Amino acid sequence: MRETILKAIKQIEIDNDVKVLYACESGSRAWGFPSKDSDYDVRFIYVHKPEYYLSIDPIGVGKKRDVIELPINNLLDIAGWDLTKALKLYRKSNPPLMEWLHSRIVYYQAFTTIDQIKMLHSSVFTSSSCLYHYLNMTNKNFREYLKSDNVRIKKYFYVLRPLLAARWIEARDEFPPLEFHTLLEKMVPNLELKKEIEVLLERKLRGDELDIEPRINVINSFVEAELVRLTEYAKSVTKKVDDQTPQLDKIFRDTLREVW
């Protein structure tokens, strides 16, 4: 599959006259709970030639899009961001981008840009923005999928992963690991709760059909209580970081020189 992904990346470069700097896995495979039929969620960062940016219309406005998206099929979901979009979001401690950069499944990396970006991680990471992102994700999925007597059982992972990520940020004031197993091991001390989650995880990794089943009360109670507690905690987090725009501008300019 890696070869198929690499061929798609090279074709993106040809079709769009860009250079891809980085491509990684961002979905359930990166999180450590893929199903047998899970597709590959490939995300990438790319850069145009210098003259593309030197115009009266900034990139991201009108026809000058700052994203590239391929048609989704049953196997591949491939989408990427222009470097300027990525750097502006990195400045805001954007959690999805942070996850891309923390993915352990890297399909492609070229030039020094990503290494330079990662060196600024501690200077841009903002716990409050990441906390609210993960809590909003938890609340949305919990409300939509897990409040009834019978629920879509696999959705527990899409509630628990962001909730445990938020607990990690609270406990360590650092960006959480992507791998669900690590979050489960470190952030769930309750043995009964952990056992229920581990049984679900084993079923999912085994390929069992996790469809409509009775809700798991011990997990629901944990999620409801933690949502209330962590939402209150997030209100108290006021840490700010210095503006890293000059450093990010330099990375952008250095990339143009290095790549082209």
C-alpha cells in the first residue's frame, strides 16, 4: 500500500506543479484501532513555486486554493494543505495539524521543512486550544452516537480517544500521543473501566462487526463525568505563547529557497 500512496503523491506533484514536503497517516490506523476494511487517511503538506505566491491575490482566495483533495474511494482518502495554510494553523496550535506532525506512520518526507517546524513545537503548543478541540469532539460524538439505550458501539473509540487526549493535556501540559493504547494505559486507572474498553478494542482489532448494541453504562458514566470536569478545567487554562510569526515566515522563505 505504501507504494500506491507514494505513486499518488508523485502524481499530485505533477498534476499541481508542487512539491510535497510531508505525507502521513491521520486516521484510525494512526490512532491504533483500524478495522479490517479501514481506508487509508493520508494527509500531506506541499509548497508551490515562488511565483505562485507573488501575486496580487493571496493564496487561499478565489481560485488560488490552499488545499488539494483527491476523490475519496474505498481505499484512499488523500488531502493536503499548502505550506502557508499549514504554518498559519501551526501558529494557532491547530490540533489536526499537530496530529499529522506526531503521526508515527510517515509515508514521505523531503527537505528540511518539517524538521524546522517541529523544532518550534513547544513554542506554539497551546493547551487551551487543544483542550477545547478534543472536548468539543468528545461532546459532539457522545451526543450524536452514544446517548440512546442502544448505540453504535464502535463510536466509543471516537469519544474516548479525544477525551483521553484532553486528560493527557491536563495531566502533562503537552500534546498527547495519537496511539489509543498509550492513552488507555496511562489515562485510565480504573480497572473495571479499562477492562471494558480493552474488550472493545480487542473486538475491533479482531475485525468483529461493532454495530448497534446496548450502551456500556460504565463507559457512559465516565464520559459524562469527565466532560463536565474537564470543561470546567479548560476554563481555568490561560497559558499564552509568544507570537512565532517571524520564525514561521523564515521557515516559509527557507523552504522556497531549498525546494526550488
